[in-house]
Amino acid sequence: MDQSLPRAIRVRQGAEIRNILKNGRRFTGEHLTLICLMTPEASGAARAGFLSPRRIGAATARNRARRRLRELYRTHRAAFRTPSQILLMGRPSTATASFEALKADFLRLSRKARLLSDA
């Protein structure tokens, strides 16, 4: 399986992000917030966007948080149901928490949102 996260399955447009923020369901955990929107017209793989607000810290901390969120989604993307659009938003602890804690939080929120195929 290809280990990259293609741009085609990332939510990158501002209008799409605003639509998910406005109409999506929000699930907040200790280290991240998951916002999902089930879309019947979406085709192919589930699409994901990654946000790191300024409250996380300086640019290096925000970039680290965004990289960690992308890696979480990339390693679990095969298990996600389609069609869905997902935003993963970092919280202040995203850049400093252990990767295992982030993973546990991510999987718990994904199951709560009923996004995983095994849910």
C-alpha cells in the first residue's frame, strides 16, 4: 500500500473547510477535535483536512501538530467509511502529547463518530 497521503483525499479549499465547520458534527477529546460531515455526493476515499489554530503555539508547534494529525489519519485511513469529510483540529496538547496518547484519542473519537468500518 502506498504510504503517502495524496492531495486528492485532503480537504484543502477554504469553502469546504467552512462547510464542514458549519454543518459537521464535532467530537472533542483531550488532544484533538474531530469534525465530520457525511456527504452522499462524495466519491472514493474519505477526505480529511488538518487544522492547527494559533492557540497551539508558535509556527513550529503548529506545524508539528499538523504533521502528527496527518500521520494519524494516514495510518488509519483504510478503516474509514466513505463517504465522509473529516477535519482534525489540534488542541494545545497535540504538539507535546505522546503519539500513543494521540492515537488513543483519535481512535476513541473516530469510534464515537461512527467513522470506522469496524464500529
